[in-house]
Amino acid sequence: MSCDSIKLKFLKSFLAISKKEGWNIDTFNKTKKRLKLDSSIINDNFPNELDDLILFFNSFINNKVLIFYKKKRIKNSIRLKILTSLKIRFEILNKNKNAIKQSLIYLAKPTNQILSTKLIYKIVDFTWNSIGDKSKDINFYTKRAILAAIYSSAIIIWL
């Protein structure tokens, strides 16, 4: 089994359990037991456990967003491209809304502030890159800062 297939299998099982149990280390350990995989395999794939799992979940969502976004072939304004990309993201997230809530509770802890910041940056940077943004000047940072605020507000409203 490849690394990505192990990670994906673990993620799907974790998401199913986390709907009731929450996004925590107990759920992580229950998922390990349920899959009956060697602990060293899980530890190699997720050395930082929940932190690595949430980053993998985000990259999994990003891959899905990119697939659906490319099918749209939008050639209009940047605003429409961003809006479409975010709509696609929320449609995908909707399938795991409760798990997203649980992960946000986990990310809201003061000890996870760096992870939370890293995650939001990865989301907005991915969004700008996926629509073809090639800015290298000050706009690079302002675009991402503005989208981070918009996305943060949108996810709270969505929940």
C-alpha cells in the first residue's frame, strides 16, 4: 500500500469516527486500532499525529477543489474565479461539516495557533495559485491577507 493510500484510508476512517468522538488524540488512536495497521506505519505517515492529519485533510480537499475548478474553465473576472473556487471548496467541505466543526475546535486552542495560521495560509495561497495568480510584488501578500479574512468569515457563517 502506498503512503497516500494509507493516509487516505486513515483519514476516511478518522472522519467517520470524529463525527461523534471529536477531533482529538483519542479519535486518532481509535482509528489506529480500527484499521489494525502497524503503529509504525501510522507514525511514519503522521509523525505529528493530529497536526499532520489536518494538513493532509487540507491537501486532500485542495486536490478535489482543483479537479472540479479545472472543469469549470472560467475566463471572467478574478472575483468570479475566487468565488467559484470557494464555492467548490464549501460544497466539498459540506460532506464533512461536522468533522470540520470538530477540527476548528481543535485549531482554536491556543497551542494550535501556528498550525491554524499555517492552514489558513495554505488555503488562500492554494486558491490564488489555482486561479492562475502570478503576482510577485506587494499584491502577493495583500491578496492573501484579504482572502484570509474573507475565508475566515465565510467559514464561520457557513458553520
